[in-house]
Amino acid sequence: MSTTTTWQSGSGTAIDDATLDRIDKWWRAANYLSVGQIYLLDNPLLREPLTRDHVKPRLLGHWGTTPGLNFLYAHLNRAIAERSQSTIYVTGPGHGGPGLVASAYLDGTYSETYSDITEDEEGLRRLFKQFSFPGGIPSHVAPETPGSIHEGGELGYALSHAYGAAFDNPDLLVAAVVGDGEAETGPLATSWHSNKFVNPAQDGVVLPILHLNGYKIANPTVLDRISDDELRALMVGYGHKPFFFEGGYDQDEPIAEVHRRFAAMLDEVLDEIAAIKARAAQGDVSRPQWPMIVFRTPKGWTGPDYIDGKKTTGSWRAHQVPLANARDTAEHLEVLEQWLASYRVAELFDATGALDPDIRALAPTGDLRMSANPVANGGILLRDLRLPDFRDFAVDVPTPGGSISEAPRVLGEYLTEVIRRNPDNFRIFGPDETASNRLQAVYGVTDKQWNADFESPEVDEHLARAGRVMEMLSEHQCQGWLEGYLLTGRHGLFTSYEAFIHIVDSMFNQHAKWLKVTNDIPWRRPIASLNYLLSSHVWRQDHNGFSHQDPGFIDHVVNKKAEVVRVYLPPDANTLLSTYDHCLRSRQYVNVVVSGKQPAPNFLTMDQAVAHCTRGLGIWEWAGSEAPDEEPDVVLAAAGDVPTLEVLAAVDILRRELPQLKVRVVNVVDLMRLQDAREHPHGLTDAEFDTIFTADRPIVFAYHGYPWLIHRLTYRRNGHANLHVRGYKEEGTTTTPFDMVMLNDLDRFHLVIDVIDHVHWLRASQAGLRQRMVDARLEARQYTREHGEDLPSVRDWVWPDAQDLSSSEQVDATVFTGGDNE
Amino acid sequence: MSTTTTWQSGSGTAIDDATLDRIDKWWRAANYLSVGQIYLLDNPLLREPLTRDHVKPRLLGHWGTTPGLNFLYAHLNRAIAERSQSTIYVTGPGHGGPGLVASAYLDGTYSETYSDITEDEEGLRRLFKQFSFPGGIPSHVAPETPGSIHEGGELGYALSHAYGAAFDNPDLLVAAVVGDGEAETGPLATSWHSNKFVNPAQDGVVLPILHLNGYKIANPTVLDRISDDELRALMVGYGHKPFFFEGGYDQDEPIAEVHRRFAAMLDEVLDEIAAIKARAAQGDVSRPQWPMIVFRTPKGWTGPDYIDGKKTTGSWRAHQVPLANARDTAEHLEVLEQWLASYRVAELFDATGALDPDIRALAPTGDLRMSANPVANGGILLRDLRLPDFRDFAVDVPTPGGSISEAPRVLGEYLTEVIRRNPDNFRIFGPDETASNRLQAVYGVTDKQWNADFESPEVDEHLARAGRVMEMLSEHQCQGWLEGYLLTGRHGLFTSYEAFIHIVDSMFNQHAKWLKVTNDIPWRRPIASLNYLLSSHVWRQDHNGFSHQDPGFIDHVVNKKAEVVRVYLPPDANTLLSTYDHCLRSRQYVNVVVSGKQPAPNFLTMDQAVAHCTRGLGIWEWAGSEAPDEEPDVVLAAAGDVPTLEVLAAVDILRRELPQLKVRVVNVVDLMRLQDAREHPHGLTDAEFDTIFTADRPIVFAYHGYPWLIHRLTYRRNGHANLHVRGYKEEGTTTTPFDMVMLNDLDRFHLVIDVIDHVHWLRASQAGLRQRMVDARLEARQYTREHGEDLPSVRDWVWPDAQDLSSSEQVDATVFTGGDNE
């Protein structure tokens, strides 16, 4: 897969002066190109005196972090070339975009990728102009940047992404630069612990480089303002062996000496990694003290020391665009010109504007170039999963409601086979909840990967130094690891509590934006979808209550571009299987699947489930009471497993109490089907919508989440004025399932009341039935208050065609006996 | 405020046996009451042999963390009483709810708060039954629990909350228990660094206690499975002096000895804290190495070692409800009975069920009881802010659009005076963005509080050991600190980037739920609102682009209970002032205020602004072209500053090009006014809505955020069928403001096109104007592609009544010259 297979030690000899000079020239060239991108519209080689017109009218971007990033890139080039070490570069401070674009240009990748950005003066002009310019490229290390898997727009995920890339890539080195601002974020602060989840033989190596340039936008950084002793202790505490480097502060130290010191340290670090790898190859996969580098250099290094009398380089003032008013005065223009000239561009590029080949020679070639490494364009490496036939895992459904399953447990059986067939490119991520979410069958074929200490087997169940399940109690880590894993061409899923998946709302945002942008970048190949399984959902938080209730992640997801998001609410086990098979085959989506983990009736046979999932939504004729070729009196629709159950229980009542009423039952698996075909590729046309929901009959819609989402998805539909949605509202805590459902008017009795209230000819005639439904609710509520569990007639209700089952032991033993595991 | 004022050293003498016995009895009583709450429906004093009917039918809750929490509470009681040290207890593992309820019951607070839970057998029965029972109390340390400011439903914020409580509470000790599961979360991992932001003289003390019981739901914890050396290094790296305690593993050690060791260590820790406080009182406020405790005890300590042959105590199996099937077999019932009996209840409670007074005597009295400390019911201590008259800070608006301001900069002047008048109960929190968000005027009267190292003043601007501004690059920290500060009776605001405020979506959820629940708890007094200022908003991410764009926090907020959320979109500086005055006076809300930081025209005088904000929305007659007593042909509405500008620019075109057209201009400040009066207390009635928006005229609505929110808020309105919303869509990056607006069809030209398209008699007659608008957009777009800035005629547009200004230097110098500071 990668172009190298060994972890080589260095030559062991000192680095010669010519190489050091080459490194310095590369660094100067990268810095020059970075400054050029931020400031210049023209005159890219400084062939003429700098004028106001050469400078961009609006100066945008970030200089401060860039020279440090360029320094590291230059040195890594040398080491990679020497060791033929497949390496990618993760840029935590992603606003250092100009630096990564510059480096990709210098090693040739950029011009190979974007043929219009040629290796000559005109190409340089275009390279400069396009940066952070309308119609050009973003200021961050965005999908447009070759070699990037990490935009770094929102800070905090550099190490999570880096480790995600390293898992199952045994020959890969991930050089992960962590900004000292980013290091203050929570997600980054815990991501150091990723090293407890790495297997030195089977996984690649992450080399964290803490870029301690000391300042953020307007403040010093915490880690720069604690003692070296404390910082060393922190890194040792995180499980690392820190190597401290400081450069650029001592004005008397020749730059060649700075390069010599860093190159030697980098060799030492890489040799130590090679030694760890060698030990792992010999079978010692216990957790080593992985090296990391503390890289202390001035913010804005090589820029103007002072601007307008204010300290700039080595301060927060260098963060964004120092000299923001470069065009305004001759003095400022002069400062910029001198700054640019300080890189001695004539030594770097020839008369045509082409880079000196000797500088280019610092970089490795082909796929070994960090900007060209195929790992960072994971779609290239992506292999389809070898999937079993999900139909083989179907649960038996003799009649609708005629059997009971915990749907995710059934999915777990299927995933077991997925894992067996795909031992090195599929992982399950979750915050300590894989078993709680009922996927524990997978432990029949794999373990939870863990490389901290072990104790006795009686407590360390399913824990091993290698395994397909990754559990750490941090949703940020799970999401970040999975994103890194997917972006480098693998597959996976993330199981979490529905309420707490909001913890990664903003990470989801960034990933969805990445997918959206890459859809428009031809050279970026599609990657596997990011699959969520939310099986501890809002309706069953018996152990936890109100703090664990929130179905709003779906709302959040639906705000993103329709082409990248999908939301599924399979009502039972077979539909969940069919849905997940689809998700695991898909590309470039975020798939959100919500499916409760409690025992619940199965309604569809596998054939029916496949058909239902293929349609995404449909009429359940077996449940309704409409006659063929007649319009129904009312439509009862459901999306979600609990709503489906309550709708069917309501229909059961309606069929008994109002046999004359023509009820249509609709079930929605694919929520996006409700949307307008013009707004979402899965959306129904208005005609299709009317066929299913009618244009003018009352629709009582029981929905899993916040009710207004259904209104939002359907507000343009003909039938919208007749649509009445029941869903989750912020109403507080409860501890029995039906109590919760009642609290939200989503219960069977209330749905019957809704039907009476909205079918005009029932309103007058069915006051008695209506009152009985009100009483039934009161009785059910009162029962829970006394007994702490649901009324047996509610709890044990089954669909009438499955009555035989209602008295069987199977139902009694498994339904609603509490125990969602946390 | 608190009942003590000094930090006392301990007696220095060894703890006597009677005290140790009292501690142990308290602990046994608390454990007994905890087990009782989880399992028992009846027989609370074990007066008769335990039967199946005494046990709850559904066993819910969490035992594992509880005995450790009880142990700590007992020991803290002893120390608090001895030192008269005002102390609150923050329970990171909030699922240990039974323990905190038990402790509050033991010290008498619970019965004082809930008169029905009496101190006798019947009270115990009620105490047990109510726990995690329908109509009862939640399983977590919820608002219902006396002494709680931290529910701990979602994990990760224990230390942030603790430090928020400690700021400006110089005499307060916050004992903050951090679960070792919670310690794996990102927010918790960075919150250790809070100690760099504490002033030892002016602030209280947080004593972190890492509860290392070794296991989560189904896994060991990371921090329990690294060496003591690594863990010690980690804590030292975080800036702490760790004290290690281990108890409960050595079966041969008498429990009295365990207590003796812990009590002695606790005294040592508290003496060290007292010494730090004494040094601070002498003027040494430099950062000390604050003590923390590593508290290693078995998970589920004192519970059954093995259940059904499986290791339970000291393992993850003790996490939730061990013996989940306690009712099922005689053997299990026997295990439960023996477990309960092990606490020797007859030694703890008398015949009536009252606690032995000697045990009660362990606890401090009155407000010193941790469950009764008024700090944990902050509304009691809340003082109104002394607010200046915001009108004094008004900007001059000679004519609409006749002056230009950066609205948050004006707000900053006002906040300066707020800070001056409220030096010890108001703080501003933000992730390194207070100046970027244009509130830098506050540095005239205060500084950023910082207690890490200092360097030279030329880089450490506005940095001091005490100050009202708190900046750390972690939205989680800012939110958590502010929440803790508010919950303990103070005021504040949080400034952040609009896109990245999603980072705290789930924290907002938890806080909104807390507010919602406390509204129904009479003894919880209202606290100050949580105020957001989102001034780096979606429409102006010139430096950053697509990754920094997302206006969806508003959507997220609106999902919460209407009674606790407010969203404001002030269109200019004076409306922002009026809005914020209102926010700072309000209680029990989350106020989201979105107001751009770029130079923009002012439209309303202060009197107009006050009237407009009081109404929340209104017709801007000066802008429209409707005649009095006539219905308009079209309504142009705006919510948000950029939309307001574009709507007015569109109206300018319409007034010139179509003088016969009667245009109504509506502006919305308070987004909740759009909602139905039945759904939100701010909502308009349908009649009011029709009066403003008409029932049947086309409405073109320019909105700051995702357009569908406006549909969701108005879908039941008469005029909804005629409503056409323009807002933000996920369309990708751009770097000039107008480019961005065009990309989303929110620009002036497109709004004119919308008017033509929706006013039926214009559709046929104004094809020419329509085409000119299309051309104008193309021209504007083309200009940005060439020049990198907006077309001057677009950039410099001003409202016609303010034409004199358009050529003035003021506009040229400040409008749209780039430079949002990151």
C-alpha cells in the first residue's frame, strides 16, 4: 500500500553542510512563498521595486504559525528521503495554509495537481493571487491542499486525526504538529492519551510535535508559560518521551547551527521510533514511551521584529497579518519589501521562476512526498468492504409483531461477520458503550484494543493489545479517530448515546464541510461514509433521565448540505440490517442511524424490510384499515421505533373501536424522503408525497425527535396544513418508557385522541371514546407512580395478529425489564 | 456572604478513635441509604426479612461511584466542622446521585428542604421509593439535590464548574470529585489547567479529587492503568501537587486505619491550602503548586465481591446496578439482604428511624453543611448588577444610516462601566477573542486574569494576576467557568465565534435543562442569565472561510424549552446596547445575541432603538414606501445586521426603480417574536403577526441563519404561504463580504429579483429591471474575482437619506477594509 515497508535507522553520520544549506534554502523558499501568498498580487519574484499595486487590497490569512510549519516540513523532507519513510503531515494549526501550499508547490505536487499553477513566474503569480481570494483557495489546510487530511479550521483534533490515520497503517509515520493554542482545547488535551490505544506492530506511528511559538490571537499560551519541568512532566504523564528543541531566539546562533541541531534531534527521534518498531517486529507490542518533540520557535519567525514600534515577531501580533496596512504608507511598503527580500529569492528560483533543482532535491520523490502521499487522499486506497449477505442475519418474523429483538444486538451478529471478513480496514469506535449499545456479539471475533496496563482476565474482558473495537470515554476522540481512519481510506462506525452525540456537533460540521468540498475536487477520491449508530436514544433513558434526553442531533445534521447527509430511523431489526448494509456500502455521506436497543417487536420480514428500506418510506397495508382504491379517512405515520410501536398500538385501538374508520399507516425509514425532491436527492416529488400521505386527509405523525423538524421538511407539501406532529419536547425526567411517551403526547391513547380531534366527523360522535382514552392515560400514569413500572396491558401489548405471542414467556422475560446498561 | 472568613489550619493533633468511628458510621449510613434508594420499595430499616415485594420492580441507578463519594463526604464533614471552612461539593460522577441525596439526608438538609421526607421510618421509605421512580427524583446529582451546582449527567465539566464557583469567592473551598471515566473526556482533560487562571487571594480554592476507582461502564480507565509515576507526572505537569491515597484493597487493613490515613492526609492537604492562602494574604499571589488528591478505592466498595461467580466490587460490573435481577431468585435476594445488613443499620438509626445524633454530629451545622451551603443555590446570593444607563453610550445617528460603528466596540464602552461598577461579581469569558470581538475597551478598566508565567510588558498586554476577563482557548472551559460562576450567584457573558459555539452545544443543553428544571423547584432561586455574544458571525469570515461558517447554534438553542431561551439579532449599535442591557438584567434565560463586529451603518437613534427592542420587531416606516392606511404590495423583512443592510439596499433600488410600489420594511430583533404566542412567551398572536406581516402579501425575508428556521417559527401563520426566506446555505468558501451574500442569494439585487418574482403584477412588467439585477450581480461577482475586494458602489452604498456621508472620509476609512482579527 505504501511505497516503503521498513522503519530504517538513520545513517548515523553527521549531516553535511550542503544538506544543511539545502534545508535552509527550502525553508527560505517556503517562507517566501508563504509571505507572497498573503501579500502579493503581482511582482512575484521581486523583479521590480515593490509598489502599492503589487500588494493585495485586502490582506487575509495567518503568518504566525507558518514559518515553524515550513521549518518542520523542510527537515522532514530530508529525513524521509534518507529513510524512504512513508509520512504524512497533519497540521494542527491549519490556518498555516500558506505554508503547506508552499511546500506542496516546492516538491512539485501542487503543479501536478493544479496544472494552471505552473513552475514559473506566471505560476507563482497565480499561486500568490489565488490565496484567500474570491474564487481562489481557502486560507486553511483545506481539502484543496494536496497532502491534507486535516483542515484545522476548528482547532483540537490534530492528534485524533493523526492516530486515526495511523491505525492499521503499520508502515506510516504521521508527523502531527500541535499548535500551543490548539493544545488548550479539551479534545486536544485528552487526545495525547491516544498512545494507550496504539499497537506498535500493527499500527503506524504518530510523532506529535508541540509547536510552542508562545502565542495565540492575543494572548500567550498556557503551555509556553509553565516551566520546562512542568511541561516535561505533563508530556511524561501523557506517556511520551519529550525531546525539547529551541531555535530562533538566540540572534547570535548561525541558522546553519539551528538546522544542524534540529536535524540531529530528528534523527535521534526517528532512530528511537525505528528501535521501537524493531522491538515490536520481534513481538514486544507493549506500550513504549513514544517520542514527541517540543518545538519552541518564535511566532512569525523571520518576519519583521518590530512594526510601528511594536514587538511583532515572537509575539501574538504576528498571528494573522502583520503589516495589515502594508499598502498605506511608503514606510510600510518598505518594511514588506525588505521582509520579502530577506529570503534572497534570486538564490532560490531561476530567471524563469523555476525552483533551483538542488533545493527540490531535498524532498523525497513520488509518493514519498508528504503532499503526494496517497494515504492523504484515502479514496485512492479505499477497498470495498467484503460484506456478508445481511439477509443471512434476518430475524424470523412469522407475523407482524410476531417476534421480539433488540435490533442492535442483531446488527452486532452481522458486524461480527463484517469484522471477520475485513480484519484490517474496519473498526468500531465508541465511548465505552459498544456492549451497552448491544453490539457485544463482535467480541466473539475481536477485542477492544488497549495498550495501557492489564490486570486480571476476570475484569479485563475482551481487552487486548489488538482489536477492532476502540473505546475511550471521549466522543471527541472516537469521532476524530474515525474521521482520520476514513480519510485515509478505511471504514468504520461510531456508536454513541443520542443525547451526547451533540458533543461532536462541531466536529460533524467540519467533516460534513470537508465532504461537501471534496465532492467538487476531482482529484479527491470518494471515501467511505461516516456512520453513526445511536441506539441509546431519547425515549429510553430509564437509568438516567432528563440529562440524557435530546434528539436534536438529527436537526443539526439536516442543516448541512443535502448531498452529504442521510438520516435513517429503522423501525425494527430487519430494517436496521438492511439500512446498515446500505450505509457500509455508501461513500461520501454522513449516515445517522437511530435504532433503540431495548427489546421491541419485529414487524417486517427481511423481504419486506428490504423493500421498505429501498423505498425509504411506505404504506403498511397490513396494519391499516383502508380499502383498496379508496382514500383513507386519516393517515397515521411514524418515523422511529418507539413512534412505530405507539402508532400500531393506536391503530389496534382504532380498528377495534372504530371499525368503520379507514386508517392508512405510513412508516418512514429514510427521513430525507420527506423533503422536497428539489432540496434533497432522496426527496419525494409532490405527486409521490400526495400518493402516500394524501393531499387533504388529516395526517397524525408520530416522530422520534423534535416535532418541528417534520414540519420543516414538509412545509411546502400540499398536505402540510393537515399535518399534526407528535414528537419529543423538553418536558423533563421520567423513568418508565410509557411515562416518557405519555409526557410527550406520543402515546397510543393520545394518538387516538388526535385522530378523533382531526377527523371532523369523529369529533362530534366519539366523545365517549375520547374520554376513555383520556382515562386510559390517567390510569397508565397513576400505575407507574405506584408501581414504578408500566401497566402490564401497555407494557405487554402486541400487534393483534401476533396475539399468540403475548402470553408466551419470550415477551414476559425480555420486554421492558429495565436495564439499559448505563 | 459565606459564614466563615478565614482559612484555618487543623488542630495538628491526631484524630481520635471516637471521631474515626463517627466517620465510619456516617459512611455506613450513607452507603446504606444509597443501596436502599437503588433497591428498596419498602422495609427501609430491615425490620423484617427481605422479600421480593420490598424490592423495586425496575432497578435503576448507579452504585459503583457512590461509596467513594460517600467516603469523601464523610471525611470532608469532619474537616469542615473542625475548620469552619465554607465548602461545596462538586460531584463529577453525577450518576452517584444516591450518595449525595443520602448525605443531604444525613446532615438534615434534605428533610428541611423536602418536608415530606421526614427523619423517621416513613421518611426513609419515601426517600427510597422516590429515587429514579416515576414522579420521583432523578438518578443524578440534579437540581433537585440540595447542595448541587453540577448534575454530572454529561461528563467532563466538574473542574470547570468548580473553578467557576471559586472565582471571586475567596473564602470558598470547592471539593471537586473527578471520576476517572470523566477524566478521559476532552473538556476535563484541559480543565486541570484552570489553576493558571486562579488568583490565590481573590479567588477561592478548588481541591480536585481524582476518584480512581478504575472502571467505567465496561472498561478499565486510562488513568488507572498507567503507572503511579506517569500519573504523578501528569498531575505535576498540570501544575498540581498530588497526594496519593489508596484504601479498600487490603482486606487485612482495619477500616479505622483506612479512615485514619485519609483523615490525616486530608488535614495535611487542607493545612497546605491554608498556608497558600496565608501567603496570598501577605501579598504573594503567584501561582502555587495547588494540592490535589488521587483517591484510589474499589468501584462499588462495600458491595458484594462476587455475584453469580463474577467479580463485581472492584470491577466495571459494579458500575450501575449489580444484582440487576435481585428479585428473581431467593439466592439473589439473600445477597441483597446480606449486603444491606452489612452496614449494621441498627447501630445507625434508632427505633423510630431517626439517625443517631452522635453520627449527625460529624457534620457541620447550618450553612456550613455542604448540602446547605448557599453558594450552591446561587440565586440566594445574587445581587443585581449596578448598571449604567446604556443610553449614555448611544452612538449618534443623525439620519438612518448616517453614522457607522462596530457595534460590539460600542458595547465594549458600556461593559467598561459595568465592570467598573461591579468589580467582584461580573466577568467576561472568551476563547482568546475578547479583543477580536471588539470589546477591547474593557481593558481600560481591567485586565485578563492570568497566573501562569509572565514575560515582558511589550507582549503581555492587559495580562495581570487579577482581572475581569477570562481567556483560554477552550470554549468548553469558558462555558463551564461561566456556568459555575452564574450558578453560584454572579453575572457574566461569553463571547465566541458563531460557528464554533457549536463546540458547547451539549453543554448549553445541560445548562438549559438545569434552568428549565429549577423553574419548577421553589427553593432554587433564579440565577442570572447565561449571555452569549456572537460577533464573529457567519457572514464575515474573511480570514477564514467555509470552516468558520455555521449559523446553526440558533437552531440548536430554539429546540430547548421556550421559557428558558431567547435569541436576539440587533441590527445596529444602539439596538445592541438596548438588547444587552435587557440581557444583563434578566434571570434564568440563555440569551443568544448575534451582532457583527465589522463597521456597519447605524439606523436607529437610541430612542428608536429602545422602542424597537421593546417591541422586538416592527415596521421601519422611514425605510418603506407604503402610504398610511394602505396595505403594502410587498413586505421586506430582515433579521440580522447583514440582512438588514441588504434589505435596505434593495429597498433603495426599489424606491428608485419602482416608485409606485408600496414596500413595507420590517425588522426583527427578537427572533422569538415570530413564534406563536402559544409556543413562546415572546410570541406574537396571529392578529399581531398579520398586522405587521400582512395575511396575504408576499413577504421576502432576509435572515441571518439557515432559512428554514424562519419557516419553522412561522409555519402556522396566515401569511406563511407567501413567505420567501433567504438565508445562509452550505455553499462553501468566499473571501469578500458581498460575494458571500451573493452566494446565498441574500444580496440586494437578488432581493429585488425576489420582489419582482413574487409580486404578480411586476412579474410581467419588470423583465428589464430583473435582467439589470441579474447583470448587476454578475458584475459584482466578476469585480471581486479580479480585484479581491467588493465593487466600490456596493461596498460604499449608504442609505439615501445619508448620502452626505457616502463621500466622507469616515466611511472610506472604516468600511470593509478587511481585518477581522482572526
